[in-house]
Amino acid sequence: MKPSLIGDLAVYGKYSLVNWMKIIILVVRHGPFDVIRDIRRYPWILVLLQVNSLMWRFIRGRTGRYREATAVVMSDIVSSVIRMMEDVFFRGNRLVIHEDMVPPEIMRAMGLAPFMTELMGILMPMIKPHSVENYIDASENEGIPPDICSLPKSTMGLALKGHLPPALAVVTSNLPCDGGMSSYMLIEKKLKLPVFRLDIPYNFDTDRAVKYFAGELRRMIDWLEAHTPGRMDWERLREICEERNKMLEYELELWDMIRIRPAPLAGEPVWLSHMWNFNVTPGSPASTRIYKRITEMGRKNLEEGVSSIKDERYRALLWNPPMIHFIDIYNWAEKTYGISLIMDSMTFNRIPMIDTGTQDSMLEGLGRTIMAGPMARHTRGPAKNYLDDIFHIHKHFDIDMVWVAGHIGCKNTQALNGMLRELCRRESIPLLIINYDLSDPRIVSREGIIEQIDHFMENIMKAEKMAS
Amino acid sequence: MTFDDRQTRLQDIIDEPLNTWLDQAVADGNVPIGYTCSYVPRALLSLDGLIPVRVRAPGAAGTEIAEIYLSNVTCSYSRSLLEFAMDDRYDFLGGWVFAAGCDHIRRLLDNLDYLISPDFSHMIDAPHRKGDAALDWYIKELDILLEKLADHFGIDTGEEALNAAVINQNRLHRSLKEIADLRKQKQPPISGTEFQRIMMASLTVPAGDMEKALREIKDSVARREKQTDFRARLMVVGGNIDDTDFIHTIESTGGLVVADRFCTGSLPGLVMLDESNDPLTEIAQKTLLETSCPRMMEDFQDRLGSIIDTAREYDVDGVIVEHIKFCDIWGIETGLLVDGLREAGLPALRLERDYRQTGEGQLRTRIQAFLERMNK
């Protein structure tokens, strides 16, 4: 299929219309007056309503199947956020607030409605870069030190301002970092809800650790049964885990495809689809369908020799969570330097399929998905966990350069930059460490990030900008 | 030798990582093992010729080299230790034992392993909660440490050796507690700075030398005049304070620190072990359950309650809650603690500080203002 201007315009028109239709249906179901009341109660809904502007920033300049795959991912996210809003509006008696490193599969199998608090702090700056600054400020005004990561500060700010929906309980853990773990002390105090905390070992790569964490998950199930109307349905959990396994099969095929230069797909179809579907809605048939569709598009591009971007000059790895207030950095890098951001730390994992044979094997499998998954794997255990993945990806995906998103609030990974710098030099891998703050563009703006990349591309990569 | 002479001698001892007593012990064939956190049980590092040394960076000036690796946003305690290690000032250690207490210390071990490759290094995976499963996990972790120590150093880590270590630790803690408890008196014979000096020496010298010193200190402190020249009795709560200058600055404003609830303090540091129990289980249980650090994610209310109880027991006028800048767990905890203390009617001051003593003038002004706020 040859990309055409009309086809590309139609993709944007179609998916933005679909997204609006989904929103309008929700408004009609909930009732316009109730929606207005809830917008006043949860002002972040207004930010989420601007989702089509984010889609536009992602697909601008992209063509053909790459453009459509990006739009598909965004439309999937809109559907998923709408389901989450429906949970808030209609299933408050089942709502459980949870931290982003707690497996939602179990809560779904229990008939509960999981609400991931960190999601707002991630999604809002993606749509509107300055939109969590008031939450960050609220945390700091409460006495939270400014050097704490801005993501937990955003989450704490949401709680402090009363912008989290009423829930039955809170489930959290000691992941991914000290700041994230400790933030739930303030959230607990503010929300006055019963809180359960999962303990995840530091040395997670042993059978003993897997069994310990599976025990923690069992403890969580018992606790949720005692504090909510949720009841464990092991058959439902098996279905969810099997669906997750199917999705993983598709993802592995996609990864095999993007090893080829030029990559048939890159950017959001690879990273955003993973971040959302594996963390927010794992095990839902809709997520598997999205992965199937993306993989098919990638396969067709591969068969027809179509590259995702017009002129793939470089292939880059983006390490650490991406700059969420400059989230169209992938699109910008493609257009400015012909860089495909092939793989990233939030996507790459070494998670095996979940064995659905027994209750224990499912809990152990889910435990592994958390412990060996992105963020947890890289912020726990020895530095080897963090560094080896980078060098493996460099080789496996034929990467030309490594970009580290050097979030100033992530002390855990900041403390590895010195080692990484020397090891990359030893391996002759060009390395760019971008100084910035994850959620707060007042620390380093979009322009400040671009300036750092420009210096690197010009001086280290000796690259020229693409003709616009 | 007077009490003051002994204090001067102790200050000399803690002014250097390799002090004269430790140096002599090393010359006698003992092996010092460095550790950083209270979740590393000292008793296990006292077995069969090993000497536990709580690592510090006395007189640390800057951390320029360490920042290349650890960055300038990790806590200055971690950075200072790396700076000292890279400056070969910890070459005398036979090994390092860490607990996965916080992100900063975990990354310190990563960087130490990368930069200086110690002959022996180990990380104890301490759980973040209590309960049976967590305790079993921790006991196994300590067992793994013992196996590694036995393999590497060829030492006896059997039950008898562990029992002896428990008895020795209790003896040391009993002596220290006798002095610590003097601070409950209305007019204690010892200041907070002087007691901190004793505590720091006890964490960095061989136990035999310390016990001898403590006997002499107990004799001389009894003959000493009581502290009368102070404006308020204070409690200090927080993380790692291993430099007497911080307490000294507080006391130079007229406060008297009578209760030290921080990592290197006596509360609840001087835990007594039950000698009739299985030694490893007893060590694990007391360390995990009684070392009340904010890294234990379920225990905020217990920590707050015990601080309030301690403040009442020591009859303090106010509580200073401190943390080292960039420490995430204490950074979030201190605000909540201060709120909780004030709600309980206890005046509280929150201080963020650097590991090494800096900004003394500002610190003094803030403490003076705190004392004035309490009408002292």
C-alpha cells in the first residue's frame, strides 16, 4: 500500500471522529449535568478531553500504516480511559486505587475496578505539558521536598487537592523507588482509606523471591476480600493471564520485525502500546486485538519493504521513562534527524509467559511480570539489571545511539550514569544523557531538551538536520 | 584521666576512619568489616575475629569525584563514603556489608563494586515490612550472609559462636545504656554531644577496647557536675548522624539533647537480645522488628507513637526532626512526623541538612528561633 495524502488525512479524520464519538456516548450515558458536576470535582477530565490534540502531535508528518498504527494505539487509549471513567462514574462501589506497580489483573479477576493513581500524572502532561504543575506545587507546599520525583509529587498533589475519586481501598508496594513507596504514607493520611502494601524483594531473580512475592499476592487477595466486595475468581484470572500471553506473542513478533533496518514500525505503536496495554489493561481481549492489528500492519510493511519513517538514518534506544511533557519527541526526532526510536526501557522486558496451570503458577507468573518488568527490574537488584539490558538491546536491535532520559528526580538511575558513561565509551556507543524533569517542564523546557539533542547530534553524531 | 580528657581521646578516635584502636586490632590479625545501615546486625560481623565498623566520612570536605558516579542528587552520606573509598581511606576494611535500606545506599554498593571491587561485598535484602513471611525471608538472608562470611574468611559461624556474639553485644549495650539512661535525669551529668561521641566510638572500635573505655567513663561521669546551663531539653529524630558537630551546634544555642532517636543513636539502637532464644532468629527478629526506619512502609503510626512516648519518657521540651537532603524516605516522613508531633502537643522543628556540617550559622539561628518559640 502506497501512502497517499488523502489516505493520511482520512486516518486523522476517522480516528478523531471515533474518539469524539466515544466521548459523546459517555457524556450521554452519564448525563450532561453529572458530567459538568464531575468535571468540577475532577478537573483533569478537561485535560483528558483534549486527547485528539495528542493524537495529532503523534501522527503529524507520519504516513501510511505507521500513521494508522499510531492512531489505532491512541484510539485504544481513549476507549480504555473511557472505561476507566465509567468505573469512576458507575462502579464506585468496586473502585480500588492502586499504585502503578501493582498487577491490575488480580483486581479485575476479583470483579473490582482498579484505578491507577499514577496514570493521571503520566497522561495529563502528555496531553497538556503544564497540566500537573499545580499538583506538584500542592505537594511541595505540603512540605514534600522539591527533590522528590515529580510523578509521586503529582500523585500526592491529586490526593491533597481531593481530585481522586472515592474508593474502597488502596493497594500499593515498595516499588519502583523510595519516593514512590513513601508517597503513599501521605496519600493514606489524606484519603483515610485502608491501605495494603506489597513487599517486593531486592534480589528478585531467584525462585525464593518469586515464591515470596506470590505469597504477598495471596496476602493481597485475602486482604481485598476482607476489605471490598471483590471475590477471587481463579477461572477469570486464568482467562486474563491467557489473554495476556496472547498479547505477548504478538509483541514478540513485533519486536522481531523492528530488528530489521529500516524498521517497519517504531515509536508509539511499539512503546505506547506496551505501556498502556501491559500496564493498564493487561489481559483484556481489546488489548490483544490492538496488538494483533499493529503486528499485522508491521508485517505488511515488512513484506512490502515499507519503512515506518521515510528515511531512517539512525536507530536509537531511549532509556528511562520518556519525557512525558515532550512526548512527541519520537515524532520530532524522526522529522528532524531521521531517527527511529526503536526501543525503550519502559517497553523492553524479559518476562516469560504466565503458566496458567495452577493458582500458584499464575501468581508466580504475575509476580515475575512485576518484578522483572520495566521500572522494577531497573530500579531493583544490582546495577547489572539496568546496564546489561542496554547493551543487549544495542546489539539485538542494531541501535546506533543510546539516549538516557536523565530525570533529575530519579536518584536511583542518576547514580548509574557515571558507570554507564564509561561503559558506553568502552564499547564505542554514542551516549546522550538528557537533563530534564519527568513531569515538570519548568525545570527543563521542551526547547531545553531539543538544545541538548541538537548539540549531541551535531557534535557527536555529526548529523545534519533533515530538509523540512 | 578526667571525663573531659577521655572525651578528647574519643574525639581523636572518631576523627579518623582508621583509628588507633582499630589499627592495633588489624595488626593483631582481626578483620574490620564496614557496614552502613542498622539492618545489618553488628553481632554477625563480630564473629571470630571480625570487627563491625559503621562506615563514616569524618571531616569530609567535598564529593567532587563521587558525584561523577553517584551524581549530585544522591544523599551526601553515600557520596562522602564513595569519595573516601576512592581516596583509599577504607582500604583497611576486609569487606563491606550493606542492607538494601534505601536507593542511595544500594547504588553506593553498585558503584563501589564497579570502582574498587572489594574482596568481599554483600547486600542483605531486608524486607520492607514485618510479619512471619518477612521474618523468615530475613532470617534466610542472614543465614546466606553467614555462609558467605564463613566461606570467605574461614570463620566459625556456628551456634556457639553466635551465642557468644549475642552475649558480647548485650554486655556492650548494657554498659552504654547505663550511661544513656543518665540523660533521663532532670540535670544530666552528660551532654548530648558527649554521649554522641561515646556512641560513635562504640560503633567504630573493637568491642573490647570500648568496654574498657566505658568502665572508665562510668567512673568519671559519676564524679562530674550536673548540666545546669541549658534552656530546653531536646530530642533529635532522624536518619544518619555520625558527626558530633550537628549535636554540638544544637547544644551551642542552649538546648540539651537528651534523647537520640536516629540511626546511630541509642534509641532504639541499644536493643537487648534474649540469650535464651535461638541466636540467629533472635538477632533477625530484634533487628527487623525494632529498627524502626521509614523504609518500613507499614509502620508510620508505630514510629510516631514511639517517638511521642520517648519524648514524654525523657521529658523533652521539643523535638528536632532532621534528614539529609535528597533522602526520599526521610524527606517524606519528616513532614508527616512533624505534623503528628504537633498534633500531640509537642513542639517540633524540621531541619534539612547536609551530611557534613555546613551552614552552621543558619542552623544555629533556626534552633534559637525554635527555642524562643517554645518560650525557652
